[in-house]
Amino acid sequence: MNGAESLVHTLLKSGIDTCFANPGTSEMHFVAALDRIPGMHCVLGLHETVVTGMADGYARIAGKPACTLLHCGPGLANGIANLHNARRGRSGIVNIVGDQATYHRPLDAPLTADTEALARVVSAWVRTTQTPQEVGRDTAEAVRAARTHPGQVATLILPADASWGDGGEVAEPLPAAAAPPVDPAAVDGAARLLRGKGEGRTLLLLAADALLGDGPSLAYGIAAATGADVMAQFLTGNLQRGQGRWPLARVPYTVEAALEALAPYDRIIQVGATPPVSFFGYPGKPSQMFPPQAVLHVLSRPDQDGIAALRALADEVGATALPPPQSNADSAPLPTGAPHAEGLARVLAALVPEGGIICEESVSFGGGTGPAYDAAAPHTWISLTGGAIGDGFPLATGAAIGAGGQRRVISLQADGSGLYSLQALWTQARERLPCTTIVLANRRYQILLGEYAGVGANPGPTAMDMLDLGNPVIDWIALARGFGVEAARTDTLEGLADLLRASLLRDGPFLIELVI
Amino acid sequence: MNGAESLVHTLLKSGIDTCFANPGTSEMHFVAALDRIPGMHCVLGLHETVVTGMADGYARIAGKPACTLLHCGPGLANGIANLHNARRGRSGIVNIVGDQATYHRPLDAPLTADTEALARVVSAWVRTTQTPQEVGRDTAEAVRAARTHPGQVATLILPADASWGDGGEVAEPLPAAAAPPVDPAAVDGAARLLRGKGEGRTLLLLAADALLGDGPSLAYGIAAATGADVMAQFLTGNLQRGQGRWPLARVPYTVEAALEALAPYDRIIQVGATPPVSFFGYPGKPSQMFPPQAVLHVLSRPDQDGIAALRALADEVGATALPPPQSNADSAPLPTGAPHAEGLARVLAALVPEGGIICEESVSFGGGTGPAYDAAAPHTWISLTGGAIGDGFPLATGAAIGAGGQRRVISLQADGSGLYSLQALWTQARERLPCTTIVLANRRYQILLGEYAGVGANPGPTAMDMLDLGNPVIDWIALARGFGVEAARTDTLEGLADLLRASLLRDGPFLIELVI
């Protein structure tokens, strides 16, 4: 058995059965091993950013890691942006990166690069295997690292001779380390804050797994018992929304809106959440978006079990889980006419099927926090976690695969960011995935026009030119068809509703260009 | 004056007047400065791999660096693959990478990443400026680094507060360091090898600037006087080809072919070239593609002046530059029928206009080493230097800009690698560039099928699936039109000739899908 074969056997034994791939020469032995060993579902991406973004989407929906197969150096580099997002969202991914044979590396052949340095920027765990004998063991350790709660990026670098050499040994799966237990002192401290009297109010700020399962009901139960409020972190990997779920507000994106939303709180209890800081520093604006006098208290870190922490806190303050309020579908007629953000939300909320997945990279339009979605059929909401734009198309594609093709994925995709990774459309067509993409075509980098305004003054001709996507106008219908995906364009909300309904009847992908 | 303004002024003073950009929030102050200070030609790319690839193409043709404007962390990461190629090809580039404000970085906001670590993988020079006062000085040093002979990748990381803060000071241009002088001992050693008697022959192996200007004529003059041979390194940034130029053979790509081509030589004199090693290690094949007993001698390193080295060597052995042999245009009728590699070369060689640029990322088809091109009108040949695929479209786009839109660029673009960076087509349309792309559509990763064969056995269904681009077929005509570029398809050589001729009459870009 060669190293590559021991790799595939160990992955399968460890429960990794899906591989997102864009292989090169140094990965050919892995591909050959896949030919000989059945059981791995291989999904090809046309660019590594598609590959890594798919793995992120898969992990969020399947709840377990997939592996990627990436080419050395620049191949891995191409996938870093979406690995950054996965790292920030704590998705588990096992990257398998081929590399030069150990004896070939010192010759500094043209494609040789510092693959390890690139991997370290986005990985919690990195190892370069040296011999075929070590491949199985290292693979099992990589999977264990990726499964570390709630998920980590693990990168195994595999020199070609470790892959092709004989002596591979299949390793037994290693149990993932248990999440560090909730600290009773942290629970006690949170309870004191909740019981404390003060001018301001107390906020339970949820993120990560505290947003799933019983997390929101426990948080609202605690809030009801203590007079606190509940909010979700702005960047969240996975939200459960719609009827029968708690309508969670998120901390707003802009500094001004976040400062206003968080102004009432002088005690903030973080449950898997990080302190609310702005995305960027801006001249004359604070970086911390909460009142300066506020006390921040960590009930649980992202690597701990947020639901267990909430349960312990509920016990401590004598609260129980509070079921979500009844919410009914919006019975008003659907909005029509020119697209606007609230109308888009109402159309989508009315039509998203039960169990559907909404993948949001809307950037400047449509927000995604619209309360309209709280009246929708129960659905899952996934969005950008690390701010590296271009994850929408791949994330949706991977999510559809993570759901075994059984759940419709509807994407809200800004046009500017969509152009970073549109190649994922081809994988949607190839795998016949139930993906509907709504491209929000404003034909400019609208978010940057807003950021430019923060710099002061009106954009001049150079700035307008660098933030404009309208010269020439990008034809999304042609692009989608080029990749084998059916598509149509509309500039009205009724047109959107018609096309969205039609897309839901299809088995495969569809793209709607919504001119806004 | 703020830091960003001092940056733009210093760039312009230092002779950098072209900026390839894909800005984000942390770069808005730079964009605002460009609005206020005239003189910088800004070119927008839809993805950072397009931006960095354009800068490489520009440097190769303009003979001087451009700057790029890239977003922090993942933005730079997206551009690394083509910076790797630029590094290997020794193109001068000044990267300006925005980053979190210095005081904001410790807060670990979502988009924070190790921008410096990413930069170091591909840059000869990296600096993170800390204050507005230092921006001008650091910019001048970055430009000097990029201009270090024959060119280097220099990366200046600019925290947003260094950009927006007051106190910027324009710096005077710094003279680029002179290339280290040719070592007389190296010249003497080369002369001894050329005069030496032995079983085998002597090879002058040229790369980098030794391939330009008088380099080939000097090398052939030396060869004629001493009985040596002349060859070019496989990966070369810039070749002068066609009538009135020396028909230089390149060391072949595959190990077998290279071993055969280099078998006669037991003395190899490197003029800017690196030792001929294989791209990858393969089981049972040597990594070094020259005879084991061969003596390798460095006449000049890539950072030295290759033409001066050849001139010194010619003086030493009593040789003079030998003008290229007369070569005439191929008067045979153009080939017709189904495309084949030699036919493609003959069509292209017959039609490339004088002074045209051929940009080659043909990967598995068409080679590019075809002797047909030696009979073509004089033209420049640029191709992949670092093995990171996906440089073709951006390289051609940047080359057209580097030539001021005055030279036609004809690209031989493999379909698989073209899909990494097709977004460059939009920039071609936007800038109305004289670019003709011939997409060589075999609808599979043909090169990897060859590499797979090296692994042994025939590819099974999994391998075929992962190396296949035909399910669904990618419609390049639709993709080009989506980005605003006219396009047509053909599957014959006469169709190619007709479309190529028609494209040459246009001012703007055109894409031909050649089904092979």
C-alpha cells in the first residue's frame, strides 16, 4: 500500500467521505488511489477558491468536515480567502495539499513555494508528512484537529514521494478532543451580572453553536427571567430562522448603527461571541462598538459548548428554555415594482421552502437581517463569516452537497463579490444541484462607495471608475449559460417571484439576475 | 498632506504611473488620493489574480514596474499565484496592500490576517509602514527594490491610519542598485570550458535578459567560434522571435525529452539560467535533466547583466556577435481541416503582425516551441514563468497596457487554466485593448492526463471525472460575451485563420474558441 492509499483509507475510516478537489501533478497519486478505493464522493471545482468555499458550506450544513485536494504553493494560495472565512466561522476542513517530493524540493523547481507558510496563515493545525509510513497517522491527526469543537481548518501537506512511496499504514480514527468544559466561575460571574442592578441593561450576545438547537430558547428563557436582552453576533456561520424559531436580531455592520443598538448595555455576556468591534478602523470613530463603560464577560469561548454554557447559566438563575413565539406567514400580497431591500426580503421569505437554505452574500443590498424572514417557513441561513468576499457561490454549492441535494439553496449574491468565484456555477451544473442564485446587480462596488463616503467628500472620476462595474455591463445570463446554468433577468419584484417559483420546481441550478 | 497622498506623489516621481487595482475599504484613502492627484493610470481587475497577472504582463512589455493596489490579507492571498509567477520570471512589481489601522489590528476584527506572512512568500522586499511620515520614504524604497535588476516583487503594507493620517512627506526617487558586475573569474572559467576538449559538447544555456537585445547574437557568435551550442531555458519571461531573430530552441518540458536534448552536453554554461531540473519529481526518473557527469558553470546569475556577461565572454574567446540567419516567411498555403499543434503554429505564425505579442499559456497543446514561429514577422513571446496556471488572460491584458495599446496581443490559452482568471476579459473590454484570445478547448485537464499516465495505469472513472471539463461543456462564447468581449467558435484551421484575421482589424478584444 502506498502513502496515498493509506491516506484515502484513513480518511474514509475517519468518516470523511467527500472531497472537493482541484488537483495538479503532485496530487496524481491521490487521484489514482481514489480510483482504486471506492467510497469517496469527489467534487471538482474550477478554481481553488471554489474548492475551499465549497468545503466551508459543506461543513456548515453536514456538520462534519470534508477534505479538499489542492495543488502545492500557489494552488493552496488560491484557496486561502475562503479558508480565512472558514477559520473565522470555525468550519472543520481537512486540506490535503500535495507538494514537491522531499528530495526534489531543494532543487527549487519553478513551482516550489513555501506551502507551509501559506497554510499557517489560515490553519489551526499544519503538518508536512515526510514518509509514506507516517501518512496514515498524520491523516488521522488532521481529521481529529478538524473535528475539534466546533471545527478547525487542518492542513496536511503531502510531498509526492510520501504519496507514491510504499509502506503506507491505515490509521484508526482518533476521537476528537472534548470541548473544554464550561467554567463554573464564568457561569457564576454571568449570573451575578444578570442579577446586578445598574443604569444599563444586560445583553446576552450569542454566536457559533449557541445559535443552534436549544441555544436561543435557553437564552431567551434566561433573558425573560432576568430582564436581559438577546442578540446575535453580526458574522454568524449558521442561523436557524423562520416560523418556530426565535427572531434574533444581529449586531449591525456599520459602526453608527452598532453603537446605537448596543448603547443600552453596560453588561455584555459573550456566549461563543467575540467582543463587538468594527470591521475596520475609521478616522474619528471608535473601534469598539459598545459603551466604553460596559463590562464584557465571557460565559463561553467559541471552542466551548455554548448550549451547555447557556443551560448551566439557566440553572444558576432559575430559568428554563422559553419556546419561540408563534409567528405566522405574511399573508399580505407580495410586493411588486422596482426592487427594494424590504421587498426582496418579503418575496424571498414568502417563497423559501421549509428546510431551505438561504446563502447570503448580499453585501450592500438586502441586508439579510430583515424581520420578514422571521415569518418565513423554517430555514437555515448561512453567510460570510470572515469578510473575504467571494464566498457566496462556493458556499451555496457546498451547502447543497452537504444537504445531499435534498434542500433547496437560495443565494442572495452581490454582483461585485460574485465575480470572484462565479466558476462555482459550473460545479452546480455538473452536480445538478438544487441551487437558485439571485444576483443583485447594481453594477458597482456599492459597499465601497459607502466606505469611500466615510473618507469624506464625493468620489471623483478616478474613484468612480475604480468602483464601477457598468463599463461594460456584465451579462450574468451569458455567464451562467457559459457554465451550463439556466438563467433569466428581471428588474421587478413580481418578475423575481415568478422566476424564483419556477426555479424551485427544477432539480438543478438556476440563476436570476435581479437588476437593482 | 496625508500618507496616501505622499504615496501617490512618490510613486509618480519614481516613474510608476500605472496602477492595477482591486481595492477594498482599507484602500479608500489611496483611491481618494488618486482622485486629487492626476497622472496615475488606474486599471480595475475583478479579482486579485487578474490584478497581479496584469502587473506581470505590464512589466515584461513596458520594461518597468507598475504598482498594484490590493486589499488586506485574503485580498493579497488571491493575488499570490500570479505574484509567484512574477517572482520566478523576475518581473518588477510594487504591491501596495492596505491593512487594518495599527491600533485596530490587536482587536482581531474578522478580516484581520497575517498580511506580512503572505507577502513574504512571494516578495523579495516587504515592509509594513507604521506612520504617515514614513510612507514616502518606504514607497521610494519599495520602487527601488522592484527595479533591482532585472526586477523584483516588492510589497508595501499600508495600515489605514498611516494612509489617512497627516504628515505625509514626498520622497525623492532612489536610484536602483546596479546589477552586480560580471565576475572575471566566471568569464575565465566559461572560456576554459569552451576551449576544453572532451567527449561531449558545450551548451550555452540562456535565460532572462540574456535572451533580449544582443544576447542571442553574442551567444551564437561565441558558439560559432568555439563549437558550442545555444539553448534557452524552458521557462522564459520574454523571447524575441520571428524573422531577423535567432531561432532559439528551448529545453523541453518533459523529463524524457529534456534528457534527450541535453544528453550531448558535458559542459553547461548558465547565462542567467538555473540548472535544468524537472518541474516535479517522478518515481524512477531523475530530477536533474542533464547528464550526471556534466559540469555546470555559472557565467552570470539572473540578477546580473547577462548581455554584459556574454560580451565579456565573447571578448575572452575572441568572438563577435553573429547576426541571425536570413529567414523568410512561410509561403506554403495555410493548413486547413481539424486543428493540430503544427497547423495552429503555422496559422498563427503567418498572421501575427510585426511587433505583435504572443502570450502563451497553451499548456498541453500547441507547445509554443514550434519552429514555425521563427519564420513569422518579428514578435515578442511571453509565457508562464512559475508554473502557477491561470496567468494567460491577465498577462495578455497587462502586456497590452504595457505596450500602450499599440501592439496586438494574441493569446494561446488552454481552457482549463483559462478558467482560473477569465475575469480579465472584462478589463480587456473596459480598456478596449487589442487582445485576441484563442481558447484551445479540449474540454479536459489534458496535461494532467499525461501526468496521470506517469503514475502508471489508465485513469479510472474517478480520475477521468476529476480531469474532465466536458460535463457540462463550457461555452466560451457565452462567457466572453458575458464580460463584454466579442467571440466566435470554430473547429477548423481555416476558420481560425478567418477569425484571427478579422480580429486583427478590430481595435478592441476578441475571443476565438478553437475546439480541438
